[in-house]
Amino acid sequence: MSLEAQSITKEYKRKGKKSSFFALKNTDLVLADGELTVLKGRSGSGKSTLLNIFAGLSKPTSGKILLDGTDIYSLGDGPLSVLRNTLIGVIPQEHFAIHTLSVLQNVCLPSVLFHKDGDVESRGFELLKLLGISELAGSSPSELSGGELRRMSAARALINNPRVILADEPTGDLDDENTELIFELLRKKACEGASVLVVTHENDAEKYADRSLKIQNGTLEYIPF
Ligand SMILES: Nc1ncnc2c1ncn2[C@@H]1O[C@H](COP(=O)(O)OP(=O)(O)OP(=O)(O)O)[C@@H](O)[C@H]1O
Ligand SMILES: [Mg+2]
């Protein structure tokens, strides 16, 4: 399964400004099976904009996101939502949690909503264990630290064993040991066949990557390493 950005442009109108602003300019990028791509760039360069467009969360101004040849933005809200929750796993930059649900219920939500088979709770618990926070399974997300919430998000992104994983600064609030844990897990998922895109500022992220890209003012560059 390949996910391909073709000539993606994203134009924003900023409040109080007459002229519009291009956060992404004619971007082409293929995320292939089994490949981990690292995406770096300064704050405001367009990293999250690109990741959210790949995730089906933000429609580009022009261009296409092709999943096995189908433009995901040509799908209706229903099919796009199913696709987002089953084939694509997103670790968002901003913390997101439903506070009336426990940590484990938050992790299992994409699976419960989209009727994936198997024992969802034990799968969710195993992921929490892998990420070192299984003792917090019954806690409320409001009781978690930033790094614990980030690991909860990672578990939620992986619950449906997605073919595409999009991680937006997944280690921003983690210590070295947990940073390594997350990168090793993402690398393992790529080795098992997933297409993985990681937005990161980590210096040694390339160690886990098949390729590294840089984005500058909405334009992608490939960095050899
Ligand atoms: N909804 C929006 N309306 C207007 N401008 C926006 C909007 N979202 C993002 N932008 C602008 O688009 C540019 C790219 O934003 P983006 O969030 O992609 O940056 P980023 O590379 O992820 O930065 P960071 O490292 O700080 O997360 C920024 O200059 C931002 O101000
Ligand atoms: Mg960002």
C-alpha cells in the first residue's frame, strides 16, 4: 500500500492579512511500505501541515493524496473517517484525550468505534505495557504527565495495527530512554511493512530512518546521509 502526495499546496488566509500565505508549495512525496521517513525543519516550516494532509485531516488547497491510486479527499466523510481510523495511525503534535474515559479506553477507542476483531482490551494493555505505562491503564488522562500522554497517544495510534503511521514530534516531551523506545517501536513497525513518517527534532533520528527530509518554508528537500 502506498500513500502518495502529488503536487500538494496549502494556502492559509491569516486573520487581518490581505494576502494569503502558502504553508506548502507543490509538494510531492511517496510513503512506501516498510520505509521510515524522518521529516525535519524549523518551527512553522510546514511539517504538521503536510502530516495532517497525509492523515486525511486537512484538505489541501490543490493536489492529491493517493492511497493505492485513490484520492482520499475524493471520498465522503464516512469512508474517509473509516480509512483514518483503520489504515492510518496518527500520533498528533497536540495532546488529545477524552477525559471521561480511562487511559486504556482512550487507547482502544479507534478499535471499538470501527469494530476491529479480536480482544481489543488485551491488545491495548499490551501496547501500554510495551510503552511502560500499563499501571496507568485505569487512570484518567487528566492525571497523566505530558510524556505519559504522548505514550498513550502512541498506543492509540497503533491499536488497529495501521499500514501507515504518521507521528508528529512523538518524543517532544520524552526522556532519552523513552525516545529510544518510541523510535525502536516505529522502526519495528516499518520493518513489519508499515509506511512511517516521523516529524522530529531529535538529532540522532536518522539512526532509525531509511531517509531524511527537510522542509523549508513549505518546500521539501532530500538530505543524503
Ligand atoms: N489554520 C491556520 N491558519 C493560518 N495559518 C496557519 C494555520 N495552520 C498553520 N498555519 C501556518 O502555517 C505554517 C506552517 O505551520 P505548521 O503547523 O505546519 O508548522 P510546523 O513546521 O509543524 O511547526 P512546529 O515545529 O512549530 O510544529 C506556520 O507559519 C503557521 O503559522
Ligand atoms: Mg508542527
